[in-house]
Amino acid sequence: MTEYCGLPLTIKTNPRAKRVLVKLVPGTGLVVVVPKGFRHRDVPPILDEKRGWIERTSATMEARGTDLSGRMPDLPDTIEFRASERVYQVNYLDRPGRITLTENGPRLMVRGPLEDKAAVLDALRKFTARKAREFILPRLDEMSRRLSMPYEALRVRRQKTRWGSCSGRGTLSVNAKLLFLPVELVDHLLLHELCHTEQLNHSARYWNLVAKHEPNFAQLEDDLKRGNQHVPGWFG
Ligand SMILES: [Zn+2]
């Protein structure tokens, strides 16, 4: 059995697993972790029991733009950073050696061994993370000054699920994927995290502080939850 409910199925044995675990993993599909010695032919009845959950959850994830097909995405011909309103036409040149990216106005030239698709995609994701930092840092600085909410440092990371976080020491971490979102959602995420420099929780006090600066915060929070729909499949 290699698929279930139209999803690619991977069965993994983990000697430390105490029981069978069924997971939906972005970019991979359905993953079943079984304890050592568990017979693979006993997996289907377990999946049948969980079929309702699998169907509901995969539908919700896919509606949010999560890829569960397990296929490696195609290399993009265009890259659109909605937040910064930048669109790149991407050209690829197949040659041996290291992968390099050259930016020339609205064009992005990728040179390298194109058969290593995973490495090319990784280079494009790193490029996106760099552009995200360039775009976000001045906006965050401006907002921080305007609202008199100082922060310690900014980290732009490629994360699977979270849009951002704020540490107790005032280091803000934001997801590089933000660059694909409408700019009002980027600004809202920055406001959300900056307010955590004063209230490191989601208490009523915290939300009052957010509301003071953004009365429409509830709608924006909702839109952020569905933000993955703006993220292209190749970014993952
Ligand atoms: Zn928060």
C-alpha cells in the first residue's frame, strides 16, 4: 500500500514509539509511525478507523494551501513577492558547479546543475529569506520607533507553521514566507510581535494593547491564519 485516501503513504518504524501514530506531514502526505515489530499489514485497519479524521484534516490543510501530494514542486518561472510588490522572471541555465543567483532588475538568473532540483529550490528559498529580511527590517524599525516599542533583534527564518514569535529578551523571529503575503498582513504580524515586547502572553491586556494600535486586529489575525494560501507551492 503506497497511498490512502489519495494521499501518499509512508510507514516508518520507530523503536521508541509506544503505539501507532498517524500524522499528516506537509510536503510528504500521510505518515504512520509504528513501534518495532509492528506488522505493516496491520496498518490499513488503523487507517480505516481514522479515515474521518484523515479526510477532514487533509481537506482543511489543503484548503490552507498545504501540499500533501509529496511531489517535489516544479521550479517557478516567476516569483512574486506580494508584500514588497516585486515580481521576478526566473531564467535557468544548466551548468555544473555551484548554484548561483544573479539579480538583474526584474530578472533572476539561476545557474547550476538543474537536475538537483532540491538544491535549486533551496537556493530560491534562501534568496526569498534574504529579500524578506531586507524588506521587513526597515518596516519593523520604523514601527518600533513610532510606537516606542523597542526590540532587541530580528531573525528571519524559514518555518513550516508559525508566522512569528517573540522571545523574553525581545528577539523577534518572523517567517520568510511573509514576503508572499499582502503588506497589511506583514505589518499586522510585526505589530503582534512588537506588542509581545510589553506583554509576553495573549492575555486580555495584550489584546487591548494590540487593539489600541490596530482596531481591525481580529480580522487580520484570521487572515494571517489563512495566510498560507498566498505562499507558492515551491516555497513549501
Ligand atoms: Zn502572539
